[in-house]
Amino acid sequence: MVSWRPGPVLRPLLGPVHGYRQAGGEPGIHRGVASPWLTMILTWDEPLVLARGTGLRGYPDLVGGLHLDPETIVHDGRQEGVQVSLSPLGASALLGLPAGELAFANVEGAAVLPGLAVLRERLGEAADWPARFTLIEEFLLGRLDRRGAGEVRPEVAFGWRRLLQTRGAVGVADLAAETGWSERYLRRRFTEQVGMPPSALRRIVRFDAARTTLRARTVRGAPLGLAELAFAAGYTDQAHLSREFRAFTGLPPLRYAAAEFGETSLFGEAEPGEVEYGEDRSVQDPSGLPGRQ
């Protein structure tokens, strides 16, 4: 996997951006779980295949809004593409529509980003990852030029930044007080412009931060107890952490991590009758988001 940091113009609008390539692996599935970012995936070899009900659907490119339930991605051991994380605050600027219109939905990317088919073709012909990232940056800058900065209320932008900055620790009542809005009005505006109410996004941000920590510790080979993780992430206790992992991934933490990473020995013993663990999707420092002082 290769990571890319966009230039200063796009940086406030994007989260993590990764190029990925897998060849010669075993067929399997991957769980695409909730995060605070909209997702754009571009492929130029095999399409992205999602399990939908009892069938499968392939996407050469995909834009997905914020969601709560895990998506099941099916692959044959070969995958190559780029995943771009879009800030909900940047959806209007880059897609020309509010993030709320894409909530809980996956659409073919070309439906909201004309010209994407040509970009995918050029990505497949590019010599290396730096060349591909340059093509993506040029394409998105062109969209930004045509669409303008987008319309997101400053109070919504502030609320979204606060949730990321506090890793979901700020309460909805406090958030409403800080914006000067009522909780009801804040909820309505968030749902329209971000895609879900702040209470749901708060859960996602906290979960995302927890699995980011687990992923980082896994990569470093550093043991971490689930009770310690629960405390660090702001959950009431380990049981609360486990419930949220089940809600967002369909699995308890250790089983989710074993399925995604194949390693559970770093985390000590689970509680009796439970097997648990985690994954990653970095919660980026939102310091570049519009309107931050």
C-alpha cells in the first residue's frame, strides 16, 4: 500500500489517500467499515465487487457516502486501485452535491464525477504511483475549479472538526452549545450536509479512532489490552468497545482483526467466551479544514 499527501489546495477536502495492489493472493473478502469520510475508489484492472444481498455487483469506480453497516468486498486475490477519502465538508466542492445526498449509498463514480472513465484509463497506463497521484490531483483540482468552494454552514464545519479533534469525546449537547444552535437544529443541519446526525457521527469517529490505534499497535508488534484500548478510546468499558465493534463490523474486535490481519496473539487473552481485536482507517488531524483558526 502506498500513501499520498495532496497539495495545500486539496488537503482541506481530503482524508487519507492510498494506492493498493495485491497479486497472487488467496481469494477472500474484506469488510469496508464505517469511517468519518466519504470514499472514492478507482480501479483500472479488475472492478471492485460488492456483495449485495444474495448477489454481487462490480464497480469500475465507486463513490460511497457515510454509512453504519459494513460493506462486504469480494476479491479473487487480485486487487489494484486507489482509495480517496473525501471530507464531508468537501463533497460539495468536488462532487457538486452535499454529502447528505450520498448517505448510506454507493454510486458509480462516473455518475457524480464526469470524466472519471478517462481518468481510470490514464491511471492504468501510468508508469508508477507518483504519476497516478499526479493525475488524480490534476483531475480533482479541475473539479474544484468548476464547482467552487461548496456551501457548508460554518457551524456544521465547526461541529465536524470538533468531533474529529476530540475523537468523538465532545457530547452533542456541548456541540450544540458551542455552535449556538439547538440540538434539534444541529441534528437537522448535520444530516442534510454531512449525511447523518452528530450522535451517529460521534460513534463512528470514536470507533475509527479505536481501530486506528489497534492497527498502529499491530503494525509495531506492540501488545495492547482491550480494556486499555476501551479506556483510551473513551468507551465506558471493554464490553462497550465490543458492542460497538459488533455493530460496525459484524464481529467482536479480536475476530475482526483476525479476519482482516490474521494475527491475534499480540493482544493477550480475551475475556471468557469472547474473542476480540481491530483495524485501521486513520482519523486525520483536521487542521487544514476550512474555517479553522
